[in-house]
Amino acid sequence: FSLVSEAIDGLMSIRAFDKMGRLSEMFHSRLEWKSRPMWFQMFANRWLAVRMDTLGSSVVLITGFLCVFGFQIERLSANYVGLILSQVLSITSVLNRLMRSITDVEIQMMSVERIQKFI
């Protein structure tokens, strides 16, 4: 971000030569270039979240069917069915947090690998 400090130092010259538009374009293009990896990471996180939601919903659906059949066949208590379903419903958020933590650790470890490569 040396462009910002250079612009502050040369503010009088920039205004005198009416180059504010050019400076603004340069700043926006550099900012866009620097923020691209963040966008890719955000898209990958959303893609992963959709997959984890699908997996969690599938687990809830299968558990719900098993509870209904278990309630009819083995006379499973309604208390147990309610407990099982309430616990399984939280699996989606647990899976999302787990995968997000794993990907954050992996990203941080890539930074460490890059530093070790340059040392």
C-alpha cells in the first residue's frame, strides 16, 4: 500500500496536474487485484458449506426415517425419538464449523510453508 503514502505525500502535485482520476483508477485496480484471493476463498467456503448442509440434511432425513420405523416396529419411546432428532439437527452446524476450522488451519499452514521455503 505504498500508493496511499505516495499519494498523501504528493497530494499537492496530484491536484495541481489534475491526476486524481488516474490515481483513483490505479488504487481501485490494485485493490481489486489484491482482493481476488479473498473472493476465491469466500466462494470455496460457500461451496463447501452447501455440500456440508446437504450432507447434514441427509443425515437428519435418514435418522428421521429410522426413528419413525423404530417407533413403529420396536416401540421406541417418544422421549428417545425427540432426543435423537434434536441432537441430529445440530450436526449441520457442527460439520460446518469443523470443516471451516480445518480449512483455516490448512490456509495458515500454507503461509508457514511459504515462509520456510524462503528461509
